Amino acid sequence: MSLNQGAEEKTGVSRRILLLNGIVVLLCVILFAQVVTFVKEAASYQKVYAVDEANLIRMITGQQYDNLVESVYRNESQGVPIKGDMAQIYATAYYYEAAMLYNAHQKAGNVQQAEEKFARMQAYEEQMGEYAFAKEEIWAILGIDPENLK
């Protein structure tokens, strides 16, 4: 009976070890899946997306000029090729930036810097093409009186 009992204990111990090994393997597989998921999420979080022409146009029509400037600089930093009307859209973003700085310098009394920004505004206005309508909107947003422009 003691031989039978020893064999049964040995079988019970080996089953327990097998069960524990199975649990460890299962937990390793779950851990591996979690690590892969985490790496994918971290990689997509780090990715910076380019803004296409349709979204840039949407920003102009929605009068989101601050977002437009940010998106244009993001595209430039990523080397996004200029297609279609993107050159005119970029000129509109630069016009907004120059107008914003012109307005700030004008209010601060920095006449020379304001004149430089106004010259940039005029240069970008020529490049805006069909988006030239945005200049009046930009003036209204920034509170610039068109009669006071010089």
C-alpha cells in the first residue's frame, strides 16, 4: 500500500507541477500580448499626422486660422509635397500670421516692425489667389480696421 500511495503522491505532484506550468505559460502569453498592444499604442501616439488639402480648406472656411498656421508648419516640417491649392492656402496661413504680428506691433507702438509685417502681408496677399476673401475675415477676427492699414 505504501508503494501505491507513493506513486499516487508522485502522480499528484506531477499533475500539480504541470498545472502550474500551464498557468505560467498562459500568463506569459497574456503578458506578451499586453506588451505588443502597449508598443503599438505608444508608436501611434508618437506619430505626427500630416494635414491634407481638404482639411486645410476646412480650416479656412471655418475661420480656424490659428490651427491653419500650426498645420502648415507641421506639414512643412514633415516635408509634405505641395499639391493643388496648397500654395495659396499656405499663403493664407502666412498672411494670418503676419497680420497677427502686425496688429500686435501696431498696438505696442513698434512702428518699424509693424511696417515690416505689413509688407509681408501685402506679399502674401498677392499669393492667396482664390482665398483672398479670407483677408477681410482675418481683419475682423484680429480687430484690424482696414482704413488704418498702412
